[in-house]
Amino acid sequence: MRIFTAVVAIAAGILILGGYFFPAFEGMQALLLNWAVILAGAAALVGIFNLVSVHTDKIRRQEKGSVYSALLLISLVATFLFAMILRPNHATMKIVLSGIIIPVEASLMGLLTISLLYAAVRLLRRRADLTSIIFLVTAALLILGSATLPFGNMPVLGTFVGPWITQVLALGGARGILIGVALGTLTTGLRVLFGADRPYGGN
Amino acid sequence: MVVSLDLITGILSFLFTLLVFSYLIGDNPLFRIAVYIFVGVSSGYIAAVAWWQVIWPRLVYPLVFGSMLEKGLMLVPLLGAVLIFMKISPRLAGMSRIAMAFMVGVGAAVTIAGAVAGTLIPQVMGTINAFDLTLASSRNVNLIETLFNGAFVLAGTIFTLTYFHFGARPKADGSMHRMGLIELSAWVGRIFIGITLGAVFAGVYAAALTAFIERIVSLINFIGNFL
């Protein structure tokens, strides 16, 4: 089984990569990607089933907070049934999107305003080293620079310092971070394709 | 009495915004109710989307209404989906490894291609193009300014990359140290990383502030409609 799973992973990876280099593999690549999308959809359903079973267990054991689990299950089942019957694009289902999902997401994002400010103050208290100070000074300069005044942008800060920091200094750092992340991703992907890493099980 | 969908949406939006903002006075049951309902509703919605936009059109429809060839080709993902569903049972979970291995293999190949074509090449080309004097003159940008800014971008890229170089040799006393030049470059890299993360923080803060203001305005507008 260990060898078979490794062969499946390596073969699938090589065929997909082959599609990027050889036109003859393009059809096979499209087919395998379609299969992967289907399996990802099935995996999403399994994940949601796992969420249901975890919260059902909580309710059955009458653990602390099981009332919230019951609310979660009721809302999950109701939404799922309505969306299965009406389909997700139905006008009634827009109530769920525009009335619950988007407002809660936007409100949680809004809460970040307070959380981030608190985190910044804590950072300065706990680790007042050079990197932290540069981090906070940059953030403060850019936030102040982006403030719109009645007569236009903040002079110097908004017109020269802010754009120079974002378009030159931060760009260089971001490029370094992105290239570093890409190199790490490339290495990890190649380790999977060579069978050195087997995150699907099988050591 | 007919209640419009817009009114229901408005009331729900108002209520859930208030419930989430109740977190500003500390963690409380109202906030938890909102978050648990949000998770439940989102999961139910995602499950339905997964069925109607992935499983049904890509798997079930071709299996039922497709040609013989399509039906034959869909037997493989059908078997894969069955294997993945075996994850639900602890006794049969091991069988799902085959399907997981397939997904990991595909994912690895797609990420390799994405990392090379989507990040490495464009970022390296972007760093090189920062010195493109022809492009700069066509945009009426001063050549000295172009070289000056390009040098900073190049330095930032190299020093930041050096920061992620973790190769170190043990010394006689057992301590680990990087080479002097690399250590110095990494130190400068830390400054660039600090500036970059500060810029990212400022961007996220601006987005959060915008969301916060939008929610407050929506609360005021909703109340205003009834006054």
C-alpha cells in the first residue's frame, strides 16, 4: 500500500507537470485536474461531515457549550437543506449571504481594527527591538500618509515618503519574501514528487 | 402581510453586526452565538455549493447522462470519492490514502508550476526590469532616480533572501553561527522585512478600518430608516 500510494502521487504529479511542457500531455492534464477538483469537492463534504459529527458528540455528551453546538448544527442543516432544494444561486439564499455571511465577515474584519491596535501596543511593550520599532514606525507613517485631508493628501508623507516606502523599500522586502516562499514551495513540491515526503500517509 | 426579502436581509445584517460588535466589551455569549451560527451557515452553504457546482455537474451528471466514454472516465473519480468518504469510518480510513495521494501529487505539481511561473519568474523579472532605462525614459522618469530606486529594490530582495539562509556551521564550543557576511546581510534583511511587514500591517489596518466604518454606517442607516 505504501509503495502504491507513492506511485499514484508521483505519477499524477509527473503527468500534470508534463502538461505544462508537452502539448501531448495537455488532455491528460485537464482530465486529471478535473478528477482532482471532484475529489476536492468530496473532501470538502467529508470535512463538513466531520464538523457535524464533532458537534453531535458534544451535544450527546452534554459538554460545556453544547448549546452553541446545537445552534451550529441547526443553522448548518437548515442552510444545507434550503440550498439543496432551492440551489445556492436562488434569490432566497441571498438572504443567507447578504444577511449573515457577509455582515459577520465584515464585522469580524472591523473588529481587527481594535485587535491590531492592541497587538501593536503589546509588541512595543514586549519586544522593543530595532525590527519592531521599524515595523511600527513604517506602519504609522503609511497609515498617516494615507489619511485624506480636506485639501488632498498629507503633504510630504502622503505624496513622497509613503509611496517611496511602499514602491521601493517594501517592494524589495516583499520580493525577497515572495521569492523565498516560492523556493520553499518548489522544494516541498519536488520532495513530494520524488517521494521523499509523503504527507498522505506511508512515512 | 408580505415581508420583503430586503427587509429580512437588513434585519439579519443589523442583528449579526451588533452581536459581533458585542465582542468589544469582551468575549460573551452573544458573540459566540453569532460566530457559531456563522460557521454553521457557511458550512451548510459550502456543502450545497460543493454539491451543485462540483459533484453534480462534474461527476453525477456525466455518470448519468454522459456518453459511454464519459461514464467510463468518471468511474475513476467516483471510486476516488468513495475512498475519500471512507475517511468517515476509522476502520476504513486507511483506504482513503490512495485518493489523498492522488490529490497531494496533483497539488504538488500545480504548486511547483505556480511557484515557478507565477512567482519566481515574474518577481525576478520585476527586479531586473527595475533597471530598465528604456522603460523609464518612455515614462519620463529620471534615469538616476530609476537606478537609485532599482538599487534599493535589488538590495531589499537580496538581503531579505539572505535572511532566510539558515545554513550554519557549528563552532568548537558547540554554538551555531552563520558566516560574517551572511550574518551582516541577514541583519540588513531584517530591516527590509520590518519595513515590508509594516507596510502589510498598514494595508490590513486600512482594510479593517474601512470594514469597521462600513458596518457602523450600515447600523446608522438601518436605524435611520425607522426614524
